[in-house]
Amino acid sequence: MGEAEIPLGLDRESSVSLAAQLANQLRSAILRGILKPEHTLPATRRLASELGISRGVVVRAFEQLSGEGFLESNGAGGTKVAVRPDIQNSSSAKRRTGKAKTAPELIDLTPGRPSGAPFKGREWRNAWKKALSEEGTTHLPPALGTALLREAVAEHLALSRGLAVDPEDVIITGGTSDALHLVVAMLRSRRGSPRILVEDPGYPTAWRVMSAAGALLQTVPVDENGVRSTQLAALEDTPDAILITPSHQYPLGGRMAVQERLGLLKWADQRGVLVLEDDYDSEFRHSRMPLPAVASLPTNAEVVILGTFSKNLSPWLRCGYLVVRGDAGQRLKASREALDTPVAGVLQQALAHYIQGGGLSRHTARARREYAHRRALLIERLGSREDLELGALDGGLHAVIRFQQPEAATVAAQALQQGVRVVTLAGYYADRPPGNGLVIGYGAVSDLQLAQALKVIADLLDEAH
Ligand SMILES: Cc1ncc(COP(=O)(O)O)c(C=O)c1O
């Protein structure tokens, strides 16, 4: 279907921003059937020049409507009106699917799924073209990662995290799971089963991976601000390593105070404990700047940063990195050399081109705006309810709701019957009595889907009271 003719008029005197006016008019044209599914919208640059506004305003309006599920970007093919079963007046949608009614799609609020597909964009495809046209691709990629990606990661960390990292200290991994596997293999090469202290509640996948790799796990009960140095000082046994999420406690969502970070480092230094800093989503802060990484604080303790492209790009890539130093760093490098890399050379090169061309920072900035919008929606829909506590809102791609009644597992089961998948908070607890609540991942759903899902959850809570 061709390009759409849309009557648009913007009021420069209005208190409503130009981007919001444009988004409102486009939304209303879609809802009234003037703009139909598969209509292509004019290119942002052309529309901006026709309306006499900056291109950024048009981009913001398009992003807003993409987030709401009204538009979809087709990479070089332009931006199209999305096919949505909930807009019934769309005859072409019916023609396309061959049915007048389609079963409602499952709205999946499982956390850990990031926004849309950066892979549809031109920048990503160009990065791959460049990687595929490189010479000298008939050998194994270097075990620690390609020089280009190690450099790109160092640049990315300098920009996004203010960290001064030597590319030599970067090891490319197949994501956090692979990094943890490597850490356990390294610790095992020194002595039997290493003991690793983990936060409870925490990240069950990390527990599973480290146990399967041969580690013995100990848990420490934490609240949303993570582990306290007094708890560490009171431990009878000293673990070999501690896994923490200081920037954004997973899943409760707070952050570790600076004094606690310093206390932890002192303890780790005195007792020879390796600190594993899982810095999985620090790009996505909504209300406060992230604190500097624990690894950047002055200390003699050995700290390793575990980074991932699963949140700022996609878990589909299966790629991440470690930033290492000291003896532990040398031993981790030796283990990786011995075990070889699981990460394809061509993927590493494409990712490096994408990062160095600015694609990752642009994608992250877009995703951050989308998440901030959905977070605002969550606050608007659930924030004033007295029967629940809404938390983990400071950053990331998920929020937590905690309530007394009814049982969270019952709410999750009933929500699934109504087409909404949501996980319970209980699944993140190991040894302590679990909290009653739900973890709401809002990275991969549109605003409209999120609003529908929140209504289902709110109605279920209402019914129970
Ligand atoms: C706490 C935490 N760390 C790290 C990750 C990323 O893991 P990976 O890089 O193995 O995909 C996730 C993903 O959900 C996570 O929740």
C-alpha cells in the first residue's frame, strides 16, 4: 500500500508540545480509519520539512506511536501503520489475515525481554554487511574476543558508564550466563567446588548456571538496596566470591549505598573474596543517575564487572563481556584461552561496527524513552492503589508490585487465562519466605498492551477484595 496523505495542522502557540500534537493527530487518523494498516508514513525528514518543524519532533511522535503499538518501523522500508486486531474498521487487516477476528495475542510481561528489534534498522544491517565483507575470516576468533569488539566495549563503557577501561581487560562472553560459567571454571581450577554468596532474592538463572558449573551457593537475605556490610562481617564462612547487583538490585530494584559498597570492598579485600558485579541494565535509569560502578571505587579487592548486550540490545545475540583486573583477571583470561570462546567472530565484528557507528547509543536512547513512558503508565494505572506497593521503578525494564492478598500465584494463573503472562515474585527467592507479588516486565510490550495487561491485573485484585 502506498504513502498516506494526512491532513495535519500544528498550533505553535499551544501549550501541548509539537511532538504530542503530531502524535495525537496521527493516532486519531489511525483510529478513524483515515490511516489504514500498512499505509506507509512519509519519511521523517520530508514530513518535518513539510510541517516546518525539526526532524527530532517527528521522530519523537513516531516513537511514541510505535511504543503504543499504532506504528511499526520497517527499517529502510519506512514507518507503517501497524496491523492491529483491536482496530476493527481495518478491511485490509482482515484481507491480510483472511479472518475477521483473530484470537487475542498473549501479552507477555515476563521480565528480561527488551524493547523491539533494533535488528530491523539500517544501522544494524550495515554493521553486518561490513562484518561479512571483511577479509581473513577463515580462522578461529581470538579466545578473549576480537580486538575491535574489546575496543568498542571499552569505548561504550566510557560513554555510558564513565568507566576508564583498557580493552586488554575486556573478555568477550556469550552473555552473563557464560561469564558466570567461566568464573566458576576459573575458581574450580584452583580448588574443589567454590563457594559463592548470592543475594536472596536474586537472579535464579545465575544460581542455576553456577550450580551446574560446580559451585556451592550460599545466600544472604537482602532488601531492595542489596547486601549490607554488617551482614557480611557477621558471616561465619568466607565465600570465594560474591555476586551482587549494586546498581539495580535484581529483582527488587534499589541500589547499594556508597557506604555499603565501600564496606563490601573492605570485607572482600580483607577476606580475599572475588566480587562479581552484575551491571546488567545500568543504561536504563529513569529517575536518578546511576552510581559509579563498584569496580571503579578505590580498593585492593578483586572486582570483575559482568556486562551484557541482552538488555540494551537483545538476549537473542547471546553476547556480553567481562571487565577484569589483577590476578583474578589473569586467571580468567587463562581459563577463557583454555576453554575457547563460544562467541562467533562475525557477530563480534558486526556488534563492534554497530557500537562504533553510534547505533547502540541511539538505540539505547530510544529504548530509554520508551521505558520511561511505560513506567509512567504503570505509575498512572497502579500508583495510587492502596492495596499494593509499586516498586523497582528507578530503572530497568521491569517493576514489582507487592500486595497482601490474594495469593500472587492465583493472580498470575487467572491473568494467564485472560491472555496475560506475568511471573510471581516468589520465583526469585531461594531460602527465605518469599514476598507476595508480581514482577512486571515492560520492555517488550507496547504501551497499549501494557495498559490492557495492567487492567486485567487490577481487575483481578479488585475482584479478590
Ligand atoms: C540480573 C541479571 N543479570 C544479567 C542478565 C543477563 O543475562 P545474559 O547476559 O546471560 O542474557 C539478566 C537477564 O535477565 C538479569 O536479570
